[in-house]
Amino acid sequence: MKTMEKNEIKKYLYKKKELMAIFNYYLSGDLYYSIQLEDGVYRFPISTIETDYIEPFEEGEDEREIIKLSSDLGITPFEREIKASLLNRWIDKAIDNNTFIRI
């Protein structure tokens, strides 16, 4: 079966305003949700953390890695079931990053 293209997915989500995304699990800083499209069930991650680097305090030290909450999360409430349309931003990113996977 052919996988849906990005524009087909966006149109489908726009038409199916009541379509729900289901929380599956949290792993290594990512929330995983799944949605049922016309050609199957897809899973995608939502990153909850970002890695940043700060300059060394003293000469000769390496820069330091810091992990912080992702600024992309905003005030979105991530519930067990959530309207898929509220997750469009992350669905779009997952499609672009090849992490929107039919399961």
C-alpha cells in the first residue's frame, strides 16, 4: 500500500477536525503519539528537550552541554488523547524528518 504524501496528510487532518491523536509512550525526551489516517496508523515523536551549549568559563575548558525544556512546546497540554490538528506543527516536523512512521 502506498504511503500518503505530506500534502495528502495535511488535507486529511484539515478535513477530519475531530481526529484524535493517542499518546503511546515517552522515551529519551520524546513523547510518542499515533493517529489513524485512511491508509493506516502513524506514530510520530514530539521532542520535549533541546540541547544547547554554553561557552567555557575559563580558557582551556570545553564548552558545556545543557539540556532544557523545548521552547517549541509552548503551553500545549499533552494529554492521553488530543485533537490531531493541535499537533500539526509536530506532525509536519516528523514528516520532514522521516520520523512520521506507519506502524
